[in-house]
Amino acid sequence: MACGRGTPKLIQGGSTLHSGGGDYTSQGPLISAIAYLQTGNCGLNGENCLIVETTLKNPTPGQPGSGSSTDLSLIPPHAYNDVPIKFGYRNGCGGAGKGCGRPGCDDAFHTPNETNKQVACQTNNVDLHIIFCP
């Protein structure tokens, strides 16, 4: 297992938003961001690594499903890299989340056409808690 080393990364649109430990606060929506633990083998967009994909935004009234959505991805070029990951919403949605601790974990996307892998949250100003090596 690659735990005990590495640098948490938060990437959006090919740019690093946050690198290292501690909290990150987005002022406004966070759209199409990814997070992973850089252990030396991950590309900028998490290639070769298990990633968390997330969009955090307040839902639009009257539009179900328009709020936040988060998932784990092992869709190539992503791959399990011996770094288990768990995520869960905070301050809303009852802590809903998922985790992955092995290459064939059921909670992660393995192909783009899978369903029921995303965790939605329709609460304003929800937080996302990501744990590497839980």
C-alpha cells in the first residue's frame, strides 16, 4: 500500500487548485474537479491513479439532480495505485459517500457506461470530505 507518503492534489481544468494537506474552500461552484494522492506515479489529471471526480454546486430550485455530484473513477487511463480513498458529504446529505480500497471495488466507475456510481447531494453549501488511506 502506498499510504504514509504522497501529496493530496485538487485539479480543475488542468490547473492545480490545491496541493498538500489541509482544507480547501471554493468561493462559488467547483465544477469538474478531480482529487487524488500523488505518490509519484500519477499524471496531472490523475492518470494511473484512483481519482475522486466532483462537482459541488447549489441545486437550482425546481430542477432535481442539479446540485452536487461526486464519484470515484478507475476508467482508463485511471488505475488503482494502492491508495484507498473514501469521500463523504458534510453539512448536508447525511454524510453520503463511497470508498474504494482495491482494484475491483464496486463503488468506483470502471467503464463510462456504468450506473449508480455517482453520489448526488441536493443541499446548498455542502462540504466534501476526502480521505486518502482511511
